[in-house]
Amino acid sequence: MMIRGVAFALALAGSGPALAQKNPMVGGAAMYPTKTIVDNAVASKDHTTLVAAVKAAGLVETLSGPGPFTVFAPTNAAFAKLPAGTVDTLVKPENKATLTSILTYHVVAGTMTSKDIAKAIKAGGGKATLTTVQGEPLTAAMMGKTLMLTDAKGGMSHVTIADVRQSNGVIHVVDTVLMP
């Protein structure tokens, strides 16, 4: 398992490439760079809520497509931090637009590895603005050796596992659901 934020700290310090892992484990399953974002997420026991939400929002085909995408993937524990009943309400058909907006707020077009994000943070004087597929910005910054994302509402999320490569992009596992 990758130690929290190590890849970001190394990349930010410019001391070489981010730590690469062959088939890192996420949610008890090996993540294969030959599989799509959706295929790998389905295998992770820590991302069952995210997978259910992606299905409810009708985003399976998109996130299985060629991309490339950078996905900040909230864990089940991240979804559990939301107020009681939030997820159950969001996955209802009448809330598809809201759910889609939240999920696409976790996606940036293109592949942004930890090294790419670290370079952007350095170039931005300590902060980088990432434009999400949803259209609103996410702010990336370092808090010690941990990459922090700040959403449009001021909420903060830590990247807990970085650079999980996919055939159509990269996933960074996060511990809090980001809100547009």
C-alpha cells in the first residue's frame, strides 16, 4: 500500500518520479492498468457506494470509455460522512441530475498523475485550480505530505491512495465526497 501522500511529496520536492506501484491494492482488490476506471472500481470493496451512484447516474458507459479521465474516487466511508439518507435520496431517479453533478465534480478531463498535480501546485505558488468535468473548480494544495482538495463549498478531502492507473486514466482515492 502507498503511504499517504508520499508520491505527492516526492513529486513536489522534484526528487524524481512519483512512486509507481504495480497493481496497487484498493478495497482489497488489485487495480489493473489494463482495466477501465469502472472495471477496477467494481472490484474494490471500498467503492461499492460509488459504483452504485455511477450506475444510478448513468455514467458507467462514459467512465468506461476512452477518456482519459482523472477521478477522485470517494470511498464508502467518505459517502458515510454525508448526512443520513443523503445517498439513498441521491440515487433516486428524480435526483439523477444532482447526483450526476456531484459525481462529475470528482472528474477532471485528461490524466493528472500526482507528479502533474504537484507541478501545478508548485507553479501556482502552493495551490492549483483543477477544472472538473462538471464545470466548477477544485483547489489542490499540499498539507504537509498529503494532497488536499478543497471543493466549491469549502469542504476538504485528503488523497489517501494516489496514482491508481487505469486503461482510460488515473484514480486518486479520497476520504470525503466533494461538493460543487
